Amino acid sequence: MDEFALIRRLTGGRTGAEGPRGERVVVGIGDDAAVVAPTPGKHMVLTVDAMVEIVDFLPWTMDDESIGWKAMAQNVSDLAAMGAEPRYALVALAAPKGFPPERLARLYAGLYACADFYGVAVVGGDMSTSPERVSVTITAVGEVEPGRALLRSGARPGDAVFVTGPLGLSAAGLDWLLRREAPAEAWAPLVAAHQRPRPRPEAGRALVGLANALNDVSDGLASEAGEIAEASGARVVLDLAAIPVAPALADYAAFAGRDPLDFILSGGEDYELVGTVAPERAEELLAALREAGAEPAIIGFVEAGEPGAALRRPDGNIEPLGKRGYNHFG
């Protein structure tokens, strides 16, 4: 199958104009470039993420559809962390010569399923060969009201720290999958969290005008809290006693002989959101997040001090967390 036949198979007649986000697609898939009409009175928010085989995903822990889903989901999560509404995406695929086209079709099916779920119009892309491994790179575009984008740099001393849902499930799911055993029913929620994560764009939109700072949890809670702290020039203190531990994670940690906190602080790929809010607006924020379908919790506070993330133990001792979580070049 040559390149152009493969493109026709993977795009399946889609132009990007399908669905609720396609109404402003002027020229979609099929020309040298896409043309879209920006929504009047909105700023564009752009992000790009790559998924590279072996580096970002393992073929023995991810089925083809899940690879496509996750490639799109991580971009949706970046837009959510800015308070933006996801709208468009471009997809760049690289695969070795002779890679089965039916596998690529399954990857695209997962990618489209995630795009459709979050109302993203796929409007174009690129295709190339690679020496050995598959990679999928997605550029996503969202929109947010002028001056309303949520940044990492807005945290202030006195703020409360919140998360939009339980963390550590994806890392625990990967830990189980790396055992190369058929997933037990008890760990199905963990496996699903790793293979088919659900980012929080609705929560991100609900946080516009409420949160002071925001980040998505892609590299572990400690890393993301540290990014907020460094960008804001303050110290973010996580309260160990307040960090929620999902029952499935607690059960798996006991099974694996691990501390659930390790999965939460260092695991990543949860695609929940972590941020800060002025204390007098904390209850309002929690109510807005629940209305958006999230399971939020207040898990710490911001204080003046050397920028970085720290952990407060139940005995009151506060210890620096340092650089934890995934780092491509660490």
C-alpha cells in the first residue's frame, strides 16, 4: 500500500468538518494545509506532544487503539491546563516500511475516538517512514477568552492547592502491565487509567476566573507542583494527610508492596489538573469542579519561601520533594 492509499485509508473521507467543532473548518483534510476561521473574541492556544514507541509507550502494554487515544488525550490535557476549549488537531505519523496498515488503522481509530469524545476536529497532518519505531505527534489548538488563560505562574502565598481527581492510578496500571500478566479484574480501573486516560477540559473551563495557577499532572504530582512553585516564585506544600488515595490504588500498592504515595508523587500520566486558588474561593472552586464532573480535593497550600515543592508529614515536618517524576533527559 503506497503513501497516498494509506492516507486515504487512515482519514476515511474525514475532512475535519464533522462534529460540533468542525463548523469553523473552511478547508480540512485533502489540501496542502487546513484553513480554519478563529472564533471572534477568542485567543488561540497551541500545544504539541509526541508519542514515541519504547520511549513514551511500550507495544506490550498498549494496544494500537489505546496508543492513538492517549496521543490525542495528552494534547487535550495540555489545553485543559490552560483553561482552553479544545478545537483542532494536526497529526504527524512515522512508521517503519512494511508496518501493517491495519495496525495503523486501529491506531487512528483510537485517535479519532478520543478526538470525537472531546469535540476535536482533526484537520490534517503528515506521514513519514521511520527507521525502526512508530511515533505519533499531535499539534492541538484550543481557544480561550483574551486574558483568561490559566498559567503556572499565578500561585500566591496563602493559596490553597487542589487537584481535580485521584492520582497515581495510571502509574500503578503500568506497573501491573509490566508484569506481563493478564490484567486481574481488580486492577482493571488502573489499566484503563493508563491506556485510556480521561483529561479534564470541562474542569479546565470551569476553573477560568477561579484558579490562580494550573498545571496538568503528566509527570507526577511532585513534578507538576514544583513547576507551579518555580514559575510562581513560591513554595508549594503538599499535605500528605490530605492527598486522596483511590481504593484501587491502595489495594494495588498493598499487593505490590509499594507505598501508594510513590505512584502519586512520581508516576504521572494521570492527566488530572493541579492548581491553586485563593482560600476564600476554595469552596466555590470545589463546587464548580464537582459540577464539571471532577472529584476534587484540597491537598496543600502555598507559602513564601525558596521556590519548590515540599511535603508536610502528619507530624508537621516539612521536607523538600526535589525533582521527582518523569524527565526525558534527566
